[in-house]
Amino acid sequence: MESLVFDSEDLDATEDFLSRAYARMRIGSSTPEASRARIRRDTLPSVSVDEIDLNFDMSYSVTPLGKICLCMVHEGTIQDHVYPGVRDSFGPGDLVMFAPPHLSYAGRVCSARYNITMLDPQLLDQVAATGAGHPQEPVRLTGHRPHSPAAAEHLRQTIVYLRDHVLAEPAVRERPLIASTSSQMLAAAVLAAFPNTADTDDTAQDRTDARPSTLRRAVAYIDDHADQPLTVADIAAAAHVTVRALQYAFRRHLDTTPLAYLRRARLAHAHRDLQAARPTGEETVGDIAARWGFAHPGRFASLYRDAYGISPSSTLHG
């Protein structure tokens, strides 16, 4: 999962790179003699985050990506962006979905610096419930703009956190629990930002299934597998209920969510490892935090202090 860097003034080379990095596309420029493209890509399994800087106007026509493609504009504009049923333009501060994964799209980048974040659509199914009448139908986004400024800002902060605190550190992003947790965090933020087909209304069957025995099975599974990458869908399958019923069970009996409980279980493991570690050994608080899926040392320290009343470094050196 190494970073990929591209820097070229050759329009043909840029088209070839973009076609390999995204999907088959055609690009053009009114100033091919001055067409510098700079791109940096960092990846997790099922997620990629690109920072793109184009100092020229570039037209594009792209075949379906097969992925959810988000665009966050830093500078410049993207004009006449079209796909079936949509025509729009974006400027600084805008965060949009370029197109549904199965549709082609086209438009024009005007000397812009922007972020492209892509994720596999299946990630949405790992954190959300499908409609009650369509249990096998994947969750889909139904609009290309966030439904509120607050939701867009939360997604923007999630992408920036992923870029700056997970992907920026190879030793961090290569931790399996961090990769899994970060991908689910991004998927949840996408669902919270965009209109979608996920079903959040509890049914009578969900309420029936959300009995204490369901919660016990789920908790036991989390406690036994906290050291492995887990999704909400994994936990629901282990408890023999739907994702929606699982979420209702945790809300009803513990006033929390499955992922919040999983985070708490991993925090307890980190606490035990800090207690067991040699104060003069090579292992650091950051090493132990990353092992249990906590990418940001400051956030880990805050969670740890709230739970145990002391700092993790105090536990390590105590």
C-alpha cells in the first residue's frame, strides 16, 4: 500500500495514467503545450484518496468506475459535469459524488486543485441495512450532493482525517484493524451525508429479534474477535440477525452501537497490553494503540483517559 505519485506535462501520459488509475477515459486540453498534472494517491483496501493539481483546463469523458467517487474541490472549478439526469458545476468547498458507480460521466476541470476519494460500494453494505423487502439489494446513494452543509462538513473532516492521520503514515495504514475501522468510518460518513436507500426504520421483526440472547451472541463474538477486522455485517451474521436488528439490540439494551462497543472492547485490550508492557521496552503507546485500531494518538489518549482516568503513558510507565 505504497503512495503513488504522478507528475507530467505530457497530455498523453496523463490520459494513460488516469485511465489506469480510474477507468478508461478521454481527456483534452486547449493548451496542450502547458498541461502539467500532479497526482498523489494513497490507498487502503477498498479505498483510495488522491490529491490532484491541474494547472490547465482539461475536458474529460470517463467510462463507469464501478466505485463511489467523491470529489472535494480545494481551488478552481469543475464545469459542466454531466451524467444521465444530472448537470452541475462545482467550486471551492463543494463535496459531491461524481456519478453512480455504473454510469459514465463527462465534464471540464478548470485549473483546479481537488481531492478524489473512491470506495467500493460494498462498504456501504457493511455498515447499513437494506430495505426490509429487498434483503439482497445493495445500499445505493440516490443523490450527488450532500443533504445538508453539516453532513458535508462531517464527511469532509472524515476524508481529511483519513488522508492526514491514517494514509500519511505507512506504519499506521498497514495495520489491519486501522484499515478496517477507517474504511467503515468513511462508509458511515458517506451514508450520513448523501441521500441513500439504506433502511433505518426498525420493523416488528427487528424488535422481536433484538432480545437479550441476540445481544449476548453479538457481544461474545466481538470479545472473541476484537483482534480481527470486523464489520457490522460480520457481527450481525454471527448473532443470526439482520444489521438493523443488531443495531436496535445494542441501542435498546446498552444505549450504544455495535461499532462503539467494538471500539470499547479494543480499548480494553489496549489497556491490558499497556499494563503488561515493560516500561523500559521498545513498545510505545502509539504501537499498542495502532495494534488495536486507533490511528490518532491524541484521540486514543482522550478515549483512554475517559475510560480509565489516567493517560496511557502513565499506565505504560506505571
